[in-house]
Amino acid sequence: MPRSKAHLVKTEKLTYPNSREVYYNYASSGPGEALSRLENIAASADPGSSQKHAVYTYLGANTIVKVAHPAEIEQDLCGVLKDGYER
């Protein structure tokens, strides 16, 4: 049986009632592409956009370990804050 690439349904854009659009940008190369990883949520579909709302960092195949926000706020999901101390 020939192998084919699975076609997954992924959210690409969300439009709010006030017409604001938010784009879900997925990895376009490397392991992230094969795993359909969400790279960032931004105001533009352009992956190089500077108006990112959140940027995700992964550990292994499926675990998000850090979410960086534009105001230089980092949410470390491993329990260690930016200053290196656990809370």
C-alpha cells in the first residue's frame, strides 16, 4: 500500500467579531513540519512577522516548555522562571 502524507485539519486563522484576525503559524521545515507544530500566534500569516502574540518552544515531540509573549514575558512550563529560581 503506498504511503501518503496525512491531511490534517489545522486552525490557520481566527477572526473575532470586531474583524480582528489572528493567525496560527505552523513550522514549515524540519521535525516541526512533520509533527505539525504550532510555532507562533501572530497578527500576520507571515512567519517572519514581528507582531507575534506568542512563540512556542518544545521539548521532544509534543511538550510545550516555554511560551514567549511580545512584552518579554516568558511562561516557562517547567516551573523555573527567567531568573532561574523555582516558584
